[in-house]
Amino acid sequence: MRAEEREIRFDHLTSPEVGAALAEGWTTVVFACGATEQHGPHLALSMDASHGTALAEAVARRLGRALVAPTVRVGCSEHHMAFPGTLTLRKETFHALVEDVVASLGRHGFRRIVVLPTHGGNFAPLADGMASFRAAAPEAEVLACTDLGVVMEVWTRVAQEFGGLGAGVGGHADVAEGSILLALHPERVRPHRVEPGRVGPLDADVTARLFAHGMKAVSSNGILGDPTGMNAPLGRRLVDALAQRLVEDLGEA
Ligand SMILES: [Zn+2]
């Protein structure tokens, strides 16, 4: 079977199939840490988890001989709790969860474990936890993308190149995330509810207020950026472009 045709997602594989892949040297595994949280009036709560699974698969395909472990679907979303439906983990719970998943993967023989945050609130907790994740799987190389700036840079560049939509990228429920969910799960998008959120750069001041006082302190509708113009072809490009960039960065890690 050619690598690009093989099913690589744990959720779709049996235990003997994972075992066979490991025996054939498929010892890299990728998983995302997403969220279940508000994404404005137009996107379903699964946004970051749905993106995570797609991004993890795109990264794994590029790495080659890599499987995709299940996405962690709840993250550190305290700053979104003013909006109904949002679920959040305490940082200690999140650390323990990721640590135990990494440890499990290491015990099965995975030798390179790649963790991809697809929710802004997970980047800092993941960075803080790297030492304990590495200790949990001492025979594996544990890698994580912990720079939110890379995501914003790729999204802004690609959205600008593809339709001049770079100004709509703000980091949350924006033209980038709206496009990605349209590409992955159009039935989870409410296009008639699209409206601008807080526009302007997501600088250190805004980020500090966001995490200290919650999303409502910086954006009453829960959007950072402007989803106007979102479209599925852009969403597919965004997933591919970010996967490509992350793989390049991993090669240099
Ligand atoms: Zn999101």
C-alpha cells in the first residue's frame, strides 16, 4: 500500500493495525491539542479540535511513516468561559492529560512524538510542560510547536496571497478559522451570522488583556479578526501551508 493511501488515524485503525505499522517502522506519531470553545456566532465549538485533527494528518503525511493519535478535544479555555458551551481544563489537568498520552505512546514504541496546539490558550501550557512530557517518554523524541506567532504569520500571508484577506486574520473565529471549518465541516458553519470582531494586530497588550480578563474584555462577540470573505478553498490552503511550515520547523528542531 502506498503511504499516501494508508489510513493513519488511530480513530480509524484497529489495535493490530497500529501494531503492524509500528513493526514496519512507522514510529512517528502526531497529535493535536485543540479545544471545545466558543468561536463567535458563526462557527461550531469544535473549531480547534476539527482543525487539529486535519492539521495533524497533514503534518503526518508530510513527515512520512507517521500515525495520528486522537486529538485532545478540550484545552485551556478559561478566557472563553463567559460564552456558553465552552469547556476548560485547569493547567494541571491539561499537563497531566498530555503527559499521560505521551507516556502511553512511548510505551507502545513510538520514538518521535509531535504535539501540535491548535488553540491559542494551549501554546504556553504546552511550552511549560515540555520537560515533564519528555520525562514521560524517555526513549522518544518529544517535539511541540509552541510558537503562536508562526501560525499567525502563515495564516496572514496565505490569506493575503489568496484573495487579499490578510487583514481579516485576527487569531480567533476570523477569516482563517472560518475558512478552515468551511473546508472541513461546512455543516458546522453559519455563514449568515458572519460579522467582524476586534480587528487590528494581536499585539502583546491585547493578548495580555485577553488572558487576564477574558475574551469579552477585548471582543464582545468573541471574534478576533474579521471572518468576512471566508471560503473553503482558502481553508484547504491554510491547513496545507501551516502543515508545510511546521514540518520545515520540525526539521530544524
Ligand atoms: Zn480557534
